[in-house]
Amino acid sequence: MSKIITSAIAALMAAGLAAPAAAESVMAEKGQSVDLTLLPKFLGILVFDQANEGAQEAHAELENPGELLFVGPTPENSVAGQIEIMTTSTTQGKDVVMLSNNAGDQIVPSATAAQAAGTKVVTWDSPIPSGDGESVFVAQVDFGSIGVVMADMAHSLLGGSGQMAVLSATPDAANQNAWIAAMEDALKGSKYADIELVDIVYGDDQSEVSYNRALALVDQYPDLGVIMAPTTVGIQAAAKAMQDEGLCDQVAVSGLGLPSEMVSYTLNGCAPEFALWDFRDLGYLTYYTSYLLATGAIKGEIGETFDAGRMGEYTIEKDPTRDSGLRVLMGPFTVYNKDNVEAAAN
């Protein structure tokens, strides 16, 4: 490089005209009073309890004297219940509602009303599909990558050829719907040309319903080789159904599950392979994001970078999986099999 060019660059840097430095990561100021509600799809699901543990950890770490409530509807009343709790949280003047959405865009009117009243809405696990009424979505992993990993697990379990079906949660679960759509896109690839997706059914994230739907799939499709369940309730129920009926050699179960709940089914071959991420981390990161938004440390804009305690640095970005909406991407997820499931289950 010539001395003239070198001198010119030095002069630009001295004048502050060179490329701008990366934005400084925002740190949370501890001890500010923020009232938050953690609203899962419904109560009674272990992964949501784990998310609450992570949120409670962050609440204590940030020394927040405000209130952190963990409230949710029943499985039978999830959609109406979530809308009601969103509305109640707004009238109670909560600073943030942290929502794992199970109501699709039906939640939009109550979420936009909350935002208008000064209650921020941060989604986690499952976003608002349209992005309306939502400040930011804390995504556990990239939704497209979940679709690919499910397609790959099906390919592995089927030996590259055969029939598979999906046992999902509820028809309005935005996260499961996005993952299934991503899987369907992946299955269009030449690698998966000999895999046939024969059906998508819903177990309502209830064990008994999911168990019966899994058995009905086997009855309806005698050549079925894989049941893919992108829900921790569904995968456990389907694996138990195949075990109870002695069908594990015929139909493998896969999807998204908790190692502690799936270890026996993985070791006995009923669910040889499945994936998941850490819900405690998801609750912790969601809390940090919400606290920073509520205290004004961040505005919820593309490019903002912040520090999330023990989990490190994150940046708000456009959500590439939706037409509108922002996200904070957590990652990663882990694929479990007989080689690593026991260690993870302890």
C-alpha cells in the first residue's frame, strides 16, 4: 500500500470518517422495578416450567423488585385463555407480557391493545404470525433449520424411503406450523424424493389425545414408517403408544422431545432420534430481552445489540421466517440418540 493511500486512511480515521465501529452492546442496569407476566401456551407442560425457571433465574440476577408472574390457561381453553390473560395483564398495568403464542393471529387485537396501553409484548417459543402487536420474538432456533433437521431425521430412520406422518400440537400453534412448513419445503429436495408425507394430525398437546391420534395414524396407514412429532407432549405420547402396542420395530417416533422424558424410548428403540434446545435458556433470554425493553435500555429496533448475562451477546434482527416481525435468535439445538441421551437426561 502506498504512503499516500496509507496517509489518507489515517486522516479519514482521525476525522471520524472511516467505517463506523460496531454498536456497543447494551448492559442491563440492575435493580429497576419491572412487572412481568410469563404466559405459556398453557400450564402443566414441563418445558414451560423450565422456561419459568430460567426467567426466575434472570429475575433474581437482575435484582428486580417488581413482580414476575407465571400464569397460563388450561389446555382445553388455551386460545380464549391466553387472550383473557393478555387483556387482564394490560388492565393490571404489567410492563411486559412474555407470550408463547397458541392463538395464532387471534391474539392480535388484545396484543395491540396491550402495546397501545404501554404493556410490551415479547413472544418466545411461538410468535404472532403477522408480527402485529409484538415488540420482538425470542426464537429458540432458526425455524427453517428445524424443518431440515426433522426431514433429515425422517430420512435417517426410513433409510431414505417410506411413509411418514406428523403429529403436531394444535392447528393455531404458530411455531409448530412454521416448523412443519419448513419441513415440507425441505422434503421437496431430491434427497427426500422417496419419502412420502401422508398426513398431518393434531393431538392438542394433550397426552391421551396424542396417544390415540398416533394409534389412529398406524391404523390408517399400514405402511407408515415414522411419526414426526414437533411437540414434547406428542413425541412422548406417540412413543408410548408404539411401545404399548409392540410397534416400535414397525414405526419409529421422532421430533422434538425432552431427554428426561424420552430416554427410555430412545434406548429401547421406539424413538431412536429426536432434537431439542434448552428451555431454561429460552426463559432466561426472554426475560433479559423484556427487562431491557421495559427499562428503555433498548427500543426493539433492528441492529440493537445487548448483553444477556451468562448467555452472552445478542442482536435484534428482521425475522426471516415471517413477512413482518423482529427476532432475537438463541440457538442452538441438539440431536439426541442412544449415544448422548442418558447424559442429557440426568
